[in-house]
Amino acid sequence: MRSKRFIQLILGLSVFGLGAALMVRAHLGLDPWNVFHQGLSSLTGLSLGFLSILSGVVVMLLWIPLRQKPGVGTILNILVIGLTLDLFLWLIPEFETWPARIIALGCGVLLTGIGSAAYIGAGMGTGPRDGLMIGLNRKFGWSIRLSRMLVELVVLAIGWILGGVVGVGTVLFALAIGPLVQFFLPPFQKWWLLSARS
């Protein structure tokens, strides 16, 4: 059972990395954290994947005063998403035409939703950014929605100032990611219930 959950976790994180890479290649706007990473990349010359790993470690350190405890999934979230993001950016060429870019954006948002549902459904620990939202909720009584909105608005603004791409993809991600995760999460969780009974 645990090995199957581990496989689902790794596959979910890898699919998320693929989705993020497609959004980068679409050049139509990124999710807030990758806007931030892209801005830092333009400033430092470091890869998006490496900066994703670095920011994940920094965010996890912010858990300490919030008394959050990482799980296996937290560590793997940091590593696998960053590594697969760089891998898929290396493998996927630039899209030259508008139709290709629009399709890449749509597929990217869809895959990040599926990947998120898969790794959350594995139940092996929250990602560093999700854990930060939960920690802020517990520490200050802020709702998860408010905590997430405040943190993501800050990183989005900083990333945009540094040169990260904000566009229709950013808006599409913000509107779609919640419903996509909500739609795909129950099948993954239901699968564990069926596995436990078999």
C-alpha cells in the first residue's frame, strides 16, 4: 500500500513539473510562484527548477516558528517538482505559433491540477507552500484562502517587478486550479479506500 502511495506521489509531482514547464513554454503567464522564480531567474541566471527547489527550502524553514512538521511528501515535493521542471524545459522546445502556445497553456494548467490532486491524494505530507498556508491558519487564525491569497499576491508582485511573466495564464491558473484539484482529488482518495478494502 505504501509503495503504491509513493509511486502516486512521485508521478503526481512529475506531472505537476510537466504542467509547469508547458506553461513556461507557452509564454502567456505563469502561476504566482513560478512568476517569482522566473523573475529571480532573469536576475540571477539560475534555472527555474533550481530556484523552485531553493525557494521551497526557504519556505519550509518558515515552518519552524509556525510549528509545522514536514513529511516525506514535503521533501519530495521540493526536489521532484524542481528537477522535473528543469528536465521538461530541456526536453520541450519553444512553441512558435499562437495555437500551439494556447494549447500548451491549457494542457499546462490541466496537468498542474491533475498532478496536485495526485500528490495531495497520496497523503504523504503537504508541499512547502501549502504547509505555509496551513501554518499561518493555525498561528494567526487566518483562513486558508486568505493565507494563500496574501502569500501568492506578495510573491506574484515581487516576481513581476523582477521580470516574471504575468498574463492570461496567471489568471487562468488562479481561476482553474482550485476547481481542477477539487474535481480530480476524490478519484485518487477513493482509490485508496478501495485498495484498503481489497
